[in-house]
Amino acid sequence: MRAPRAQIALAAVALVLGLLVVVQLRAQTAGSGLGELSAQELTILVANLNQRNDQLRTEIATLEGEAADLASGQAQGATSVGQLEQDLARVRAWAGLDAATGMGIRVTVDGPIPGTAVEDVINELRNSGAEALAVAGVRVVPGSVVAGPPDSLSVENTALDDPFEISAIGNPEALTGALTRAGGLVAQLGATHPDVSIVVIPVDRLELPATLRTLVSEHGRPRL
Amino acid sequence: MNGPIARVRALPSWQVTLGVALLALGFLIAAQLQSEGPRVRYTTQEREPLIQTALGLQAQQDQLKERILAARGTIAGLEQSGQGSAALVRELNQGLEEARTAAGLVPLVGPGLVLRLEDSEQAAPPGQAGSDYLVSARDVRSIVEELCLAGAEAVAVNRERVTVTTAILDIGGSVLVNSAYLAPPYDVAAIGPADLYKRLSESTGFVDFVRARAEAFGIRLRFAELPDVVVPAYAGSVTLRHARPVTGETTQ
């Protein structure tokens, strides 16, 4: 291949080819999804990510502090029993293995509401920082799903009465605000299910029972 | 040395290479055009700094999650090698191991299903909401709910573990799970009993979902039954700010 024109042509084709391969590959990565968001959505995402990252940093600080305490304690020959007991109690309460108590809200749901709409309420409460949830006295854990057609709802083989209550432990203002804000979930359900009434009240002290479900997987084993 | 065959054989090799390259170019152009489906494109300039910020924050989030997993590993190691009454420490560590597994803090592997949700390939007819043709947070939640009802013991969405505090939300045409930004396709992985898919496909809720979303709007749903589905550990906050254990009812 001695003609310089032919070489230039091949180089140009190779360049465009390479560019398109890169663009196509980049289109496969998750980051390119951001290209489809509007400025407002990106702002919401950035706020969300910032909040999340702050929570993660707090968690890391707590964990690294614990690790440092444990390490220095052991260096001095101290026991780790106290730390173990605290950890155990916290993880069990978080996971729903033990009863939990704290301030929060009570949501009274009255009327023909489908299971998916109740799950939407639970999802919104989780998004607003609910640390423990129960529906009609049944602790909500992964695997608990409120299911069924309106007037025939159940959660974990417990039939729900009409009305029934959802209890959530967390910041009462944040939880109430998330549900009752203008255009929020209560307003949306008011439009799609006008016969359903949802009343949210803050509560100083809630006590949610432990779950009755088995949470340790029967078919899964820890992946080392 | 005359005739068509002789002329073909006489083509210089660079011309053949160029021809192949142009062919590949054509395919890639076609693929690029085709991949720009019904998703909306925005082109205002102010978004670029926001996109860079979001990408940076996501990269930070990934690093922070790695540090959390590492710190938990360190603590587990230190607790296990700790002193104090050996029997009590052993008992507490075992309890912690079980509690962490129950809470979703331990990655699991086992038989189960992976369900893949993808946006519809159909374009929205004029006057209809394009968002109906995209996988929504509601769609992802429906699949997670149906899997749980069918007996799934551990679930993750694009490697985000579903836990007691997991919220799944819409953001633009994508979703947030555990506040992590996920783009389609969404792989919902579940570990469970051998008849998990059978129970799923027989559930009214799942059948309704397929009818309302896949058949009506072309949301694509594929699945694979696998012997070694991996459901990763939850790498998020397990701190309780308002809730506390009820004393007197915990194991001692």
C-alpha cells in the first residue's frame, strides 16, 4: 500500500470506526443513562447522592471507630463482650429479629385500597427514613409483602381489617411530610382511589414486635 | 491472467481491508442509530456540570460502600479473635453472624432466578406517554414483591440488596435503589426454592403484571433459572437514629 491517498483514507476510516466503537461502548455503561435526565432530575439525583454519601460516611466513621476501639481494647487485654452485645442488639433490631421502639407515625388506611398501593406507601416511608415498619402489628421485613385485591388484603398470612394501621419508627416530621406533601403519595392516592382515606398522625412512642418470619436463607449460603 | 477471477485475485490486500472496515463502519452506524430508541434526549448546556457532579458522587458512593464492607469485615475479624469468656464470645459471634446474614449484610449464593427487565422497543404512539414504555420503579417493585410472595429468600436489583430499609424510586427514566442510581436493563436476582419460577408464573399478581406491562406496552421480561445466583451484601447504613431495641426482650 504505497499510495498516500489510500493510506489517508484507511486512517480516516479507522478513526471514525474507533470513535463509533468508543461511543457504542460508552452507551453500554450505566453512566450514559445520566445523559437522558433533565437538569431538574439531575439536581434531585445529586441531592439524593449527597445525602446518601453523607450517611455512608457517618456509617464508616462509626464502624472505623468501633474497629479502632476493639483493636486498642484487645491490645490492652480487654474483652470485646460489651461491643459484641451492643452490635448484636443493634443488628437484630434493625433486621426485625427483635422488637424495636421509638417515635414515629401511625398511618390509618380505610377503604378499598389494592396491595400495590399499600406497598407504595411503605416504599415512600422507607425513602423518608423509616427504620422499622409494621402493618397491622406484623413487622415488615424483606419477604413481607402486602398483597391482594382491595378489601381482601393480607400480609404474611394475616388478613388485614378495614381500616388497618401502618406504623413506622423514624422522624415523625420527615415521615409525615413525605406522605402528606402537596402532590405526594396521599394526594396521588386521593386522585386514583377517592374512596380510600389515609390519615397520618405522629406518635411519641411506638413499639413494633419482632418478625415471625425466618430470615436466614434456606437455599443460600454465605459467599466467601 | 485475464478474466473476472483473475481480476478479483489481483485486488491489492489494502483494498480488501478497506472494504471490510467500511462494512464494519456501516454496521456500527446502524447499531448506534438503532440504540437511540424512544428515550428522550436533552441538549441544554447546564446539564453537563450536573452530570459530572453526579458521576463523581456515584464514584464516591462506590468507594464508600467498599470501605463499609471492608470495615465490617475487620470488625467481624476482631470480634472473633477477641478475649473474654471464650464460650460467651463464641456464642455472641455466632449470634452476630446469624443476625448479619438475616439482615442482608452477608453476600449469598444459591439456586434461584434472575429476571431481566428492559424498556420496550416500541415507540409511544403520538399523544401517549412515553414513560409507559420505560421500566418504572413500580415495575421493579412489582417484580421484587412477586418474587418475595413466591418464596424468594434474598433479592437484589442490579447488585443492590433489598433490605428492610430499601426504597425503589423513579428518577427520570431510571431508578434509584438504596439511593444508588441504576440504569436499565434491571437484573432482579433471587435465591429461593426450586419451584420459585413455577410459583411466580402461577401468581395472579405476576400474570397481571405481564399482561399490563409486557403485553400492553412491550416491556421486555426475560428470566434464567440458575444454580448459583449471587445476591450481594447490603453496603449501606445499619445505624438506628430513632429506633432502639426493646430491652429485656433481646437475647442475652
